[in-house]
Amino acid sequence: MKRVLLPIDGSECSLRAVQYLLNRRADRSSPADPEIHLVNVQVPLSGHIGQFINREQIAGFQHEEGAKALQGARALLDAGGVQYSVHTEVGWSAEVIVRLAGSLHCDHIVMGTHGRSALTELLVGSTTLKVLHLARVPVVLVK
């Protein structure tokens, strides 16, 4: 893995993906440290909110929420002495993740999964399944 996109939603599942990369680094099962790009994707807010809050306030809120979601991943990588880049995006998660992986020329996407059953994923929809469907690079899923 040379360049890795690591989607982070702040959940324990996404932190397991960070730990996976740290473990690979410690095991040296990867010959060189990858270039890591953390991304948090914030869902766009309804246009109706614009009647009450201006764009700058919405952008500030989304940036703050993204920063909160990324805290745990950043702490793990900092503790491991690993360099990384941070991206906070707004849009529909799977599409943004795949687009960003392409624009950053990532070789892999590493994602934590929530471990729901296939039926639950089918009924509820899943960012992970959508990324698997849309991605043009390998996707590593960490359960």
C-alpha cells in the first residue's frame, strides 16, 4: 500500500481500521509506510436550514463535526508517530470517498465495517457496500 484513504466516522469500527494500519506497520508486513489520508464525510444539510443559518455557519458546524469524528483516529496515528493528511468533505459518503480516492491517486481504501448482517445491510443501505461497488481500487474491510 502506497497511498491509503481511510474513511473515519468516529465509530469504534473506523478506529479498528486505523489500528489495522498501525499493526501492519508494526509487523512490517508492508515494506514502507503508506501515505495516509483520513477523511470524514459530513452529510449535506437540508436547503431549508439556509433560511435560518448562513452558509458560513453551516460550513463551520460541518468542519467542527468532522474534526470531532477524526479525533480518535488522529490520536492513534499521533501516538504511533505516523504522518497523515486530514480531509473533511461534505456530500454523500460513498460517492465522496470514491471520488477522493481517485483525486488523491490512492492505491487502497481501508474501511472499518459495522458487522451488521447482510439482510440489515440490504434493507438499510451501506456506505461500505456502495464504496465496494463504486471503487476502482482495492477496498480492505476491517471487521
